[in-house]
Amino acid sequence: MGDTNGQVVAGGNGYGNRLDQLMGPTDVLIDKETDSLIICDQQNRRVVRWSRSSGTTQGEILLNNVGCWGLAMDDQRYLYISDDEKHEVRRYQLGDKNGTIVAGGNGAGADLNQLDYPRFVFVDQEQTVYMSDYNNHRVMKWNKGAKEGIVVAGDQGNVLTQLSYPYGLIVDTLVIPNIPVDARWAQNGVTVAGGHGYGNATNQLHNPYSFYVDDDQTVVIADYVNHRIIQWKMGDTNGQIVAGGNGQGNKLNQLNGPSDVLIDKETVSLIICDRGNQRVVRWSRRSGTTQGGILIDNIVCFGLAMDDQRYLYISDIYKHEVRRYKIGDKNGTLVAGGNGKGNGPKQLDSPLYIFVDQQQTVYVCDNNHRVTKWSKGTKEGIVVAGDQGKGNALTQLWDPSGLFVDTLGTIYVADYFNNRVMRWPKEAKQGTVIVGGNGYGVGANQFFDVRGLSFDRRGNLYVVDEYNHRVQRFSME
């Protein structure tokens, strides 16, 4: 940074196909493990590697006879290459010459199993492939193992939803804050929503249950008794009703005691647990939306979560279980509980809020005064917090009603009747109080039944203070 001149690190020896030359390179990435550059040498139809070590004068061929254009590498060092001659993307283990098709490969075309001159590629932590599909004027998403892609940008009919020959792209994937193990937060919270007593004015909340913090620190709140979803942008003194707010009822423009909400960024919509109506509904966030649509009916839902692959997770307090749903699926797959009400390792008791990490591990807080962890595909949960009966000791929880898990596996719990937020490091036998724990009250360092919690990208902590009818933010110090 600050240089006035660049440094040639590969090629620069004229136009040609010698190992010290490049011909129309279109993409490059750094392979940190080998401290080398991987280059799409497009007009030579090859992918080459150049060491970054001082004195390197030529590269080596990794792949030959490939119509490469874009490159990406995932966390496991698989290399992804877009081929604009075969209209496909392949994944290669380094040293492999054939690769595996992960997108397209069915000739040039506009069907969902086709690409037409794919350009650049992005791969997330779940090996989901995103592709700028040049001649189709769209961006496609291909989940791992999928035979068809999903259009996530472009391919539409008006100016703001269209693309024209898209090239580069980057995907802002689900970000779970990497919170230091010794992080501390201000002990006095700042009210970011509500705090003006209970009521239905736009500067009030009435028994808020849960919320979602967006990337710009907008807080979207399930305002339970007001039968609405209301959002507060950072610094606003009044919120904006974005779903419901038309009285208690079961019409498509109404909600009945919403208990949870999340943002589905791909469809620019809210997904809401409409608890009193025993349904999960979707409301568009676009201007002018006046009603929602039913995703799943006849479910006594309470908590919601969505993973990186857009699977929806729903806790059912009547069936004492959590299920995972592909959007559009009405039945789902059991991922936790489902063996009747109880406190055994295969059971849950009225599961409330849930959290799902990037490995599709499900964390559940339930009326057993505990948090359990259910790894993908397992039939039993593991207790990771509480399960020592209700109480206020550091080994106990009392009706936990919200949780968050960071990238280190540290669990943060909204300890409802203890009016505190607790941190349980991975494999810890007891937690520590990070905010609250000062008795119930209206002070900036107090809660009156803490209902839900989350963090923004900066590590600031947000907490629903139910009977103070407010949401508090505690800044990371």
C-alpha cells in the first residue's frame, strides 16, 4: 500500500506460450499454503502456478487444454475453474487433471441446469458455487451436489432487477462474529428500540419476544402482543411496521403473537413464526407489501433459524422437536428431539429458540433449563449449558430463552428468570455472567425477564428486555 509503481510477479515477457510467458490472463488467486499464484492463462488454455519466492522466472502448468476464465479456491484447497468453452464449472483436487462438474456442463443455454459463457466464480464455506453467467445476464447459485442452479441476481424484467453481461462477483455469506474468548461488554445498555412503556405506538413495544440484527444494525423485532413485526434503523426514535400491525387475526395481512423473525436475504423477505396462528409466513421487505404468504401451516412453532444453504429450522413446542425444511417443503426432516416430552438425551421439553452454525449443528434451549447441541445426523443431543435444575448458580439456568454460538463454539444464553446473559465457553462446566445479573429492574444494567439475544458484526451485544418493553445494546469494550 502506498507504492507508486507495481512489481511484475508473473509473465511480463511478451505474448506467448513459454513457461515464462502468459497470454491474456483473466484471473489469479493466492494459494497461501504453497505461497504461490494460481493463474488462469486464458488464451493459452491452461492454468499455471507461479511461486511468489524471490527469483522465480517461470511458472508450471497445473491444467492444460481448459477454456478457463475464472478461478476460486475453497477452505479445503479444492480449485474451481469456469470453462467458457464447455459452459461449466469444475472442482479439482490439486494434481487432478479431470475434476468434477459442479455447475452447468449441459451445453450452452438458459435452463437451470445450464450456463452460457460462465465468467467468474465464488465459493463459500459450504462449497456452494456462485457464478456470473455472462450471456444469460444472471448470477447463479449451485448448492453442493445440486444438478440445477438457482438464479440469485438478474434474469428479470425491469431495470433494477436486470444485469447486462455480468463479470465479477463476491458473496457476502453468513457471518458469525469471531468474538475473543476474553471479550467484555459495557455493563450499561443503550436502548435501541422501545423503552417508552408498553403500547402500540411506533416508539413502543409490547412484550417483544425475539429479533434479528441486520448487517447495517437495523433491528427487526417480533412485537408479540402488538401482533406485528417492527424494525428500528440505527439511531431512529420510532420504528417502522414491516409485517402485521392490523390487529390480532389469521388473515394474510395479520399476525397472532409472532414469536420469532429472520431475514432471508436471498429473497429480500422476512420469515416469521406466527405462533398464535400455528404457521410460518413470509413477508416481502419490498415497499408496498401489504400481506404475507404461508410457508408452513399447522405447526406450533416458536423459534426459527436459517443456515448458509437456506435450510429453515423450526422448533415445535407441541411435538417437542426441531425440524429442518427446504424452502417449499411442508414435512421437513427431524434434527432434534421428536421422542416426546422429556429430559433424556433424545428428548426436548417445549424447545424455544434455536441456533444453527455453519456445520448445520443445531443448538436448542428448552424447558429443561438447559442448552443441548445436536450435531448433523445425530439422534441424541449433548448438554452444553445448564441441566442442573432451575436456579441462579453459575452452573444453572432458569428458563433459557435465547442463544447465540460464536465461531469458537462459545455459547451465549439469555437466562430469562435470572435476568442475565451468560457465556459458556466450549466444554465448560459453568458459565459467567457478561451483562445483567443485578436483579430485575428498569436500570441500564438490569432486565425484567431477558428473552432473546444476538450480536452484530462488530461484536456488540443486543438483548430483548421483555417486560421493560425494549431492546438494549451493550457495546463491546
